[in-house]
Amino acid sequence: MRRGKYSLLVLLITCSIVVFLLLNLLLGSVSIPFASVWNILTGGGDDDPVAWQNIILKSRLPQALTALVAGAGLSISGLQMQTIFRNPLAGPSVLGISSGASLGVAFVVLLSGKLGGVALSRLGFIGEVALSVAAIVGALSVMGLIVLASRKVAGSVTLLIIGVMIGYIANAVIGVLKFFSVEEDIKAYVIWGLGSFARVSGNQMMLFVTIMAVIIPLSFLLIKSLNLLMLGDGYARNLGLNINRARVWVITCAGVLTAIVTAYCGPIIFLGLAVPHLCRAIFQTSDHRVLMPTSMLVGASLALLCNLIARLPGFEGALPVNSVTALVGAPVVASVLFRKRKRRDVEGF
């Protein structure tokens, strides 16, 4: 693809992020004029209703920033997973890391009412912090097992199967916990599992954005390793790449991104799976020097769009984010895969 056309596409994607971010601030159950939004953001909104200021600063802006950062992180994680496993259906949850986060949350949520006598959903901010900590501990514990297994297992396919099996075990344990839990705790866990960008606010949002702002740039240091891994283990080894070390670093980076997003937003499906395919189709390249930054941008834009659809005016409250991401992401993956199959049929292989 020509450099000029590539630059134009990147500019359009960047503009879409700005537009969707602005629409996330303007639209909702309460319609707020652009002038008032601008005044509130720039600190000159003293004459605007206090309710509008609270809606923008305490709800819509944190939610939009969370969606932007989470979409970027999940997309990068999905790209790394698809590259390391050479599997088009690999995504951020492929190694059971999301299941590990869900298991951590299940232990805290589903056992709180049974053992402590008080449902975690009634504890407010303390309950939200406990959910985040439990999700991070669960996800990082599974990631530690995966990293340990990656040092013992030679093939990526075997490692992929191990991750899937860990996910099945985690889901089985969650099922047992549900059976012995009270109804209120089960409801709280199901709501968490639907995913939401609105769960992060205030100091939590600042911490989340700060952590992701550190991890995402560090993931760009793996671009060269990912490009070498695309050539195959034999070529990469001949070019001086330590395959096992590179695989551990890529899995660790993707796992940490998935763990942090899942801890704060719940398990968000399809973004990490769909965005890398969409970027390959748009830019027609497998070069991670192009795919990594564009996946970050497209993921941020798509997450903002999904968040906007989830709380369009006319809905009571907000739709589950996972329902919207599945409706948007599934057709994208299907169309890209069908296009690849059609191209192979035309070319004769």
C-alpha cells in the first residue's frame, strides 16, 4: 500500500476516534448541547446545570476514556495472540486468562454472601475494588501457569490447547460455585460477566488509564520479534531470535493487557478477535509496524462506537457491552474470513 494512502486511512481512523469520543459525551438519556460540553471540559461551565457537569465529568467522560483505552489494549493483545499462535481465531481470552479473571471474581462474589453473610454488591466502592483485585489475581495466576508451561512446551499448538483446558477447568469451578451460592451473588456475577465500560470511574479510571498508558507503548517494543515470528521458527532462529524468550514476552504482554482490562471492565468479547482481521483487510499487510499502531487506533474507535450504541437514547439504562461487541465484531470476522477463502479459491490455493 502506498504511503500516502496509508497516511490517509490512519488520519480517517484518528478522526473517527475524535468523532465517536465527542458523540459519547453528547448523546445519552440526557441530551447536552455541544457548547455546554465544551464549557464543562474546559472549566468554563459554571453557568451550566450541576447535573450536566456531573453527567459529563463523572459518567460520560470516564466511560468514554475507559472504552478508548480498553479497546486499544484488547486489540493489541488479540494481534499478539494471533501472531504467536498463527491462528486466526486466537484472541485475548484464548489462553484462559479471561477465565482466570472470572474465576477470581467468582470466588469473591459468589462466596461473599455464603460465607460472610453480606453480598458483595451491597458494599459499594469497597466491593468494586475487591472485584478488580480478585480479577487481577485470577488472571495473573493463570498467566503465570501459561508462562511456566511455555518454558516446558515446545509447540504453540500444545500451549494453545493447555490454555483452552485451563479455561474449561476455570468454568467448571465457577459452575460449582454458582450451585452453592445465593441468588443475589449469582446475579451480581452475571452482571459483571456482561462487561461494562461504565464500571470504572473517578480514581479507578485514572489508575486504569495510567497503567494502560505504560503497558501499551511497551508492547510496541515487541514489533520486531512479532515480524520475525511471522517468518516461522526456523527463519526467526537463523536471524538470531530467541524463540522461547520472545514467546514468553509476547504472551506476558498480551496476558497483562487482557488481565487489566478484564479486571476493570469485565470480560469484553470479540474486540480483540475482530480488530486485527479488520486491520489486515484494510491495510493489506502483515507487517506489525503497520498492524500494531492501526490495531490500537481501530480498536479504540470500535470500542467507542460499541459504547455509544450500548447507551443510545431511547434505551432504559444501557445495553450489555458484550451484546453490542458481538453484534459488531462477529460479522467483521465472518466477512474477512469469507473474503480470504474467496481469494484463495480464485487464486487456486
